[in-house]
Amino acid sequence: MHEIAIFFENIIISIGNIYRDSKSIYDTFGSILAIMLAYKTFYIVIGLFFTRKFKKTNNKHKYGIVIAARNEEKVIGNLLDSIKKQDYPMKFITIFVVADNCTDNTAKIAREHGAICYERFNDKDKTKGFALQFLFKNIEKDYGTQSFEGFFVFDADNLLQKDYITRMNESFDSGEKIITSYRNTKNFSENWIASIYALHWLRSVRTNHRPRSVFRLATNIQGTGFLFHSEIVRNGWKYTSLTEDRALTADAVSQGYRISFNNEAMFYDEQPINLKIALRQRLRWSRGHLLAFLESGPKLFLNIFFGKLFVKLNWSGEKKENKKVTFKGLILNIIESIRHRFASYDTLLQLTPIVLINLIRWLIVSFFIYSCYCYTNGINNAMLIGKSTYLLKLIGSFANININISPGINSLLMGFLLSFIWRALYRIGVYFENIWMAIYIFIVEHKKIIPISFWKKVLYCFTWPIFDIIGRYTTYIAVFKNVTWKPIPHESKVTIQDINKSKKML
């Protein structure tokens, strides 16, 4: 027994002796990650002042609108009404709905509102992607997907501003083949859960969509409210994973497409108000993002170094034309190569589970190896309250407590405890620092947000950081849990007329 104790003690001491080198590697790797992500600070600055503008056009393109709906009888009529009231000529628009495993009157209501509705009953393949795959197969069979120039994708709970299609048509007419739009929230003030989702979508507008559109990069598609060229579904819809939007984004960028954004095309959707449902949805997102990283990450990584060397075909399955190279063409090709490589890099970082990487780093170095170091060398003047955030620096200036413990088992246990305390205090400090983003959003987007009382805004600013906390822990869980797709219930009776009326009252 004594020999076993000595054996494990020697292991602990050996591990503790590599702490300084491990900490150096830990810090270096953290610095590299910070440098790799530093450009996103530039995005925030650009997003504050700029977004891409599109010229008005008299050209009218022919579009199909596709909607996947499961038991959405309470909301789908309001969406279809908002489509019918568009200022874009309806002769260029055809609405398709797939009533997916519905047990209510979704199909009946869709048909009553003028949509072409296909009913699907398949309890095995449940994701929205499978429903869209079924819908596009039927569109191809009955109408031909290539008889339309492009397709809009909406969820049944969406509502469109009157000029939505007109604004998106301007982007499409400019030559863009994938465009997403301004996502607002119709039940923003219903409770704090809905508000953190709403603020997340508006954060995406300012920190992702606007700056990327300026630089002609590729922003990320976010589930609904986007338009794509019909060539993308020439061979059908193939994105059937838990998060079909991430899969489409990654695949599009890997093939050289850019994904633009129209800041003037606004639609509204409904956010969850039940914490259990919100957690279930976020877990699905997290699992889907991990799968998208595994599926498309390697292609994006190769694109960073080799550009379009491995992109032989476009979505249509046809070889790209070989044009005579001129000096101007050569310069444009170089610029396009740089754009595509950086867009691949940017998209790869979006998919990379950095929160998971940081957790593993912390568990190995800051938790385990550090505690072994404490066992070997003891704890000498370790600060109970660190200075890793502004909040902790402030607290530490008033309450600076140092820990001293001799080498041994007590020092090992205290090392474990200190690691947890420092991590928890760091996260609390980050929580309060992140409140500024909600304040920023309420200021810069105040004209577009539905009326909300001042005190609710204060509350939502303080609850906002919970959104990212949920995302962090659902990512941890998603590594081990097999997640299945489940529908999100929508019950809001708000119409686009209600929203516009409330804004006029400001």
C-alpha cells in the first residue's frame, strides 16, 4: 500500500514539475487564439457605421417562397397575409408550404390563404431539412425548381414588412446569389427569455452581417429569412442535419459563394418564452454546430491555403467557364482569391467550438496540472480574488486575500478549489462586462425595436449575458448527448399591422 502511495505521489510531483512550461504553452495558445479572433473587434466598429447598400431596380425576378410548418395553425395565416400584402407584384411570387407531420389545420389554413401545400408524414426523418427536401422534390416534379430564379425560406411564425421582397430583390438583382435579412422579434418584451434571443439576433446584425456585407464576405444564414439562387437546388435540397442553416452556410462558403446581407429587408419572428424549450433548442443548435464543424471544417481549412483549387464545380454541376485572362481579370482574380480565403477562415472560426477548446485547456492546465504543482510546491501568497476582469480588479482593491499552504494533500485540494473559485469569479466578471452589448444594441437599434418600457430594458440588459452562458454549457453537453429534432411551439397572435401600429405610437 505504501509503495502505491509513493507511486502516485511521484506521478503528482512529476506532473506538478511541468506546470510552468504548461502554463507558458497555455498562455501562448491563448494569445494565438486572441490574435486569430482580433479582427472581430474591427467588425464591431464597421458594423456601427456601415452596411452594404443596394441600388433600386425595376427588374422583377420570379421567386418561390418555401415554408416548412409543423402544427402552425395559430401563426401561419399571419405570415401568408404579410406576404400577400407585399408591394412586390404577386404574379412573380409562388408560395409553397410543406405541412410536416401536422395533426392540426395547418394545411387547410395554408391553402385558404393561397399557398400550394404538400403534406408530409414521416416520423423517422424529423428535421426541418428533411421537410424542405421533400418540398423541393415536389416543386421539381410539379413546377421545376429552375422555373424560378430564386427561393425565399421562411418559418411559419415569421412576419414580413411590406417592402421586404422589394428590398431583397434589389440584392438579388445586383448579382448576389445568397442573401439574408434583418431579423427582428415580434414578442421582444414578452419575457426575459424572448429578449435574450431578440438581442442575439440584433447583435448578429451589427457584429456579423453588416460588416461582412461591406467587405463582400460571407455572413452566416440563421435559419429563416433568406433568399438563394435556384441553382443551389438544381440537384435538390441536401441539408438535413439538426442545423441546416449552418450546413448550408459552410457548404456555400467552401464552394466559393459569398453570403450577403440586406439591412433594409426586415422580418419578424417569434422567440421562445419557456426556459425548457429554449434549452432544448440551444442544445440542438450546439449539436448541429459541432456536426457542421466536423463536416465542413476540413474543406474550409483547405480553402484558406489553396483557395478554389479544390472547387471544381459550382452548385449547378456545370464546369465553370474558362475566360481569356486579361490584366484586369488577373487582378480581380487575385482579389477574389483573397476574399474567398478570408471568408473561409472567417466561417471556419464561426464553426470552431472555441468554448470547448478553452474548457479543455483550463481542465488540463489551470485545474489539474496547477493542483499537482500546489501539492509539490505549496501555495505561496495566492490571491483569492484575481484581477482577470475589471470587476475583480475593483473588488481586489478593497478585499485582497492571500492564501498560504505548505506542500502536501491540503495544498492539492486547495489548488482544485482555487481553480474553481478563480474560474467562477472570472465568469462573473465577464458576465457584467458583457452587459454593455445589450446597452449598445438598445441604443443603436432603438428605431427598429418594438416599444419596450425603460425598466424592462434595464432588466433585459442584466439578463442578456445568460444567452451566451446557455450556449457555452449546451456545447459541453452536446459533445456527449445524442440530440434529436423537436418542433418549437409558436402561439403569438401578433400581426405585422400590430407591430407597425405600435411603432407609430412612439
